[in-house]
Amino acid sequence: MNKPIPTPKACYLIKDKTYAYCTCNHSITKPYCDGSHKGTQHKPLLFKVPKNEKTFLCTCGSTKDAPYCDGSH
């Protein structure tokens, strides 16, 4: 059975709000951290944006431009 191709999440990000991007790939709320990393060495990637923006965040974990999707999937 083929695995579905991960789809980046379209997001509207708010200026100066702190976001926590999942880096462990276990979050149910990907691309955002839900604390599933507890007890591991993983930590969320905290980030802010300088202006309100629409963007696509990575949900597959393969991007080289985290938290943004770079098409690596």
C-alpha cells in the first residue's frame, strides 16, 4: 500500500505571535507542536513572523527551510 504524499499546511500567521513548530513528527496538530515530544530529546522550533502572512508550513519533516515547506516531500 502506498503512503499518501504529505501535504503542506496552508497557514495565516500573525505578526509577532510566537509559534511552536513540531520537530519530532509525532504531533497530532502538525505542523504545530502539541507536546508529543515530552520525554525525548526533541524540542519545538519557536518562530515569529515580521508581518501577517499566508504561507505553507511543512508537515513531512523533510524541509531544509523549517518551518516552511520547500517541496522536499
